[in-house]
Amino acid sequence: MSEGPVVVGTDGSAGAARAVLWAAQEAALRHQPLHIVCAVDLDLSERLSADTARRVREAARSLLGEAAAAASDRAPGLAVSTEVGREPAADSLLRAAASTAPRAEGVEAPAVTIVVGSRGLGGFSTLLLGSVGLTVAGHAGCPVVVVRGTERPPSGAVVVGVRDEEDLEAVRFAGETARRRKASLRLLSTWTYLQYVGSMAPMADVVRVAVEAEAAASTRMLGSVREEFPDLEVSEEVVRVPSPAGELVAASLHADLVVVGARRPAHHVGRALGRVTHAVLQHAHCPVAVVPRALSSHVAESSRLPIAGNRPVAVVP
């Protein structure tokens, strides 16, 4: 994975300020530029007076100036650009990411990463993750980092949730991040019984085969990561837990970043992310990266039955 520029959104909130600092450090480690977006939804300007619209734009430019100064203080020498987005925040960030990646004839464009804060100015206090973060993470075709938790000393660990080989891009993203930050990489694969399966002896062999298959997939990815990042300290765990999301959230207490694949259900109503990914984004104690999976996984996601916590535990003929 060739990693490119970093795009971050700001609205002047404390959460956005943390996101800008995290994005600045990440861009500097990548030796890539940082692009900061402040969306003011100027499409509403038809309902505003010319003077009010002008003041809105000026306020956005002022916020961008403050964010750019903070980014430069965090990473001196970093190339920083700014933009007042005319669309709603999520749309502005997605469009900025699409237009920021450099393109060359016959060369794959490096992957832009979008960074957002976990809370903005427009949310309700009862929501753990703002609608902008959920929308961007649910629809972006590139990695998205939601900066959660408070700033703290580095733990020196990056954790990636692994389900199968379609998570390889997420594992590679985690490996690149760990390498840049001189951290260790932990592959975490979890599984759980359905409640009614646990007491059904005839299902035991089917469950065992499913678990062994996932363990084998994790081991194969471990080999690929060690080959691609020979100097990286890499470990793996395949564990049975009551809640895969809960295990990843617990792991986030001792990690600098948790990486998960963007499992997007093929037929969803009101939610563009799988249950585990959604829960981790809501409850993690550190930044969370959501990395798109292969398109084929959308079909696979809907064809595996039954499923517990987004992990297949048995397939009944």
C-alpha cells in the first residue's frame, strides 16, 4: 500500500483540534502534505444575506488559520494547505480526499487517509461518535482515522482486528503505521459461539472447523506481514471471547491505534458499517483506523450464516 497525503477536518472543537495534531504527526511521518478542510455548507448561502455568508467564510478561514498554525507547531516544515468546503462536512471531506491524491498516467495513486475527530460542535451529548465521523468512515473508499481518547504517551503498540484474508489491506496499513512509529504490531482474531450453538454437541465439529479456518487465515497473514516488514515485531492471538468488539475496545487501552476492516453490510438500513466496526468506533480508547476491504467481501458478509458479533461460528448445510 502506497500511502499518500492526509486530509483532516476541523470545526474548532476540541475533538477536531486533537484530530489536526494527530493528522499533522501522521503526515510528517509519511513525508506527505496535510490538507485541512473546514466545511461551512455554503450551499445554504441562498438563504443567507450576503453579509452573513461573508462572515461565515471569514470565520472558517480563521479556524483554518488556527488549525494550520497548530499543525505547523506539531510538525515543523510540514507542507500544509487549507480549504473552505462548500458542501456539508462529510461530503467536503470525501471530495477533498478524492481530489488530493496525486495522479500519474499508468501509476496507482497513493492512498489518501482522512482524519476526523470523535466529536464535533454539532452533535448531541448522548452520541459517542458524531454523524460526520460515522458517515465518512462508512462511505470512504480510502482509510479513515477517527481520533478517539485523550492525548497520552505512546504505548508502542498497534492492534489490528483480523477475520480473514480480506483484511490483508487493514493488516498492511497497520504494519506501515507500526513501522513508521517504531511500534510493535499485534494481530487479534476473535471468535464466539452463538448462545444456542454452545449447547448443541452435533455442531461442535462445524464450529471447530470454522475456528481453525480463521486461525489458519490469521497465520497466513502473519507470514505475509513478517515477509513485508522483516524488522517489525509482530505477534498474533486467536481467542474465544464473549464479544469481539469488547476485546478490541479492551486492547485499545494499551494501543496507539486500533485498525479494523470496513465491513459494510450488503443490505443495511441506517448503518453503513458492520456491528463490530461500529462498536469499536463508538467505544475505543485510542484512535481507530477503518480500512476498506475488498468489494467481494460485501457478498461474503451476507452469505455466512449464522454470525455472532460479525464472526462466523458455524455454517449449517
